[in-house]
Amino acid sequence: MDIEFPQGFETYFKREYYSQFGPLAISIELLIAGYYLFREYEKTNFTLALFGFTALFDTLFNLIGLFDRVMPLYGTIIFSICALLSLWLAFSNTFELNGMTILKATVSIILGVMTELFFNYF
């Protein structure tokens, strides 16, 4: 809701413009993971882990001061709680879908870090 559209063409390629879409990307990851869980899709655990790691890395990077906070505090708290729940669901394989392996967990961690770096650093 707080997205500012710049004036001029060259400002669309600046980091300040893209950094405001980070919380939206995390929300879309949560939406896709929830949809997959509702449909009992076999790759649900991977998408839950991807959302969980992305949301937790956003909180962690903000806490250690690597990035400035773009997301409001209440959003960070809600996403952190949802991230812990989704990681628990993904790694415990509660719904007996395609389980998590070391490779899937590593890829979801790497993609979570890359998502955070893209929206906050590059």
C-alpha cells in the first residue's frame, strides 16, 4: 500500500524503487505456499520452506542491521510467526506430502537469501 511510483524512466532502475517490493514478494510466496497446501501439491513442503526461510532472513537481516526496515513491525512479527509455522510444517511433513531432503532444504535457504539480497541489496 506504500508503493511510490517515481517520475522519469531512469528512476525505475534504482534500488530504492525495487526495495519496496520485498514485502510483496514474501506475501506472494506465502500465498503460493498456502494454495499448494490447500491443493495438497507434492512440492508444498519446498514452497513452505522457501517462504519460511525468506521471511526469517528478512527479519534476521533487519535485526543485525544489514538492511533498513521496509516492512512495518507488525508485518515482520506476523511473517515471522507464519515462517516458523511453515518451517515446522515443511520439515515435519505433517501432511505426508513429498518430504524435505538436504538438497531441497539447501536450495530453499539459498533462494531465500537470494530473494532478500535482490530486494534489499542489489
